[in-house]
Amino acid sequence: MNDQDHRRETRVVTGPEFTISFSLNGYDFREVRIMNLSVGGCFALVLGRTARFFLPGTTLDDLVLCHPDLPKHPITATVAYMLGYSASGQTEEQVGMGLQFQSLPPAAREALGAWVARATGEAEA
């Protein structure tokens, strides 16, 4: 999937009960809020003071979608872009990062696709 395909995917705007957990360089990040979700990725908020760890191209391991209606298979994701981060140190309290899922098992992809279709009222493809 290229970046254009990823941007065209159907996204679901999510509420505060939608979070992710993942590992990065041996550190665990828990209950990271996501703002939207698609089969190809999500948009997450992280604290500005940790933003320097999430530069584009960074790989997040063992990402899990922490909502009871979503599949629980560990996913590898890559940071595609950051919003609100400045290398000059003038970073917002929270910054956003677009994540692209790299390894989503077929069963998890199917379950997530079905959830997105239900959430958006679209017929499953």
C-alpha cells in the first residue's frame, strides 16, 4: 500500500475510550489515545516531552488496539508523520502522530475491516 492508498482509506473518528499500547526501544507506552482508526493505521496523541522518540520512520512494536470491540493481535506500525512537533524544542503539550500498520495478521485485518464497515455504516467489501 502506498501513501495515497493509505490516505484514501475509510477512517472512523474515535472517542476517548479508544487507546493503543505499544513498545519502543524497550519502553512500554500504555493507554495512548487515538483520534481515528482505519484498517491501515491510526492517528495517536503523545505527550510533547516524548515526541522526539516518534520521528517519522520509527517502528513501534507489539501495538495493541485497546478497545473491547477491536482485534487484539499485536501489530507492527511505523510513524508516518508528526503534527505539532518542533525539533527546536517548542513542542505542544500533546503532539499527533500518524501511524501506518505494517504487519496486521489476515484475521485481524478482516476483523478490523468489519468493525470499520459497521462503524461507518458501509457494506463490507
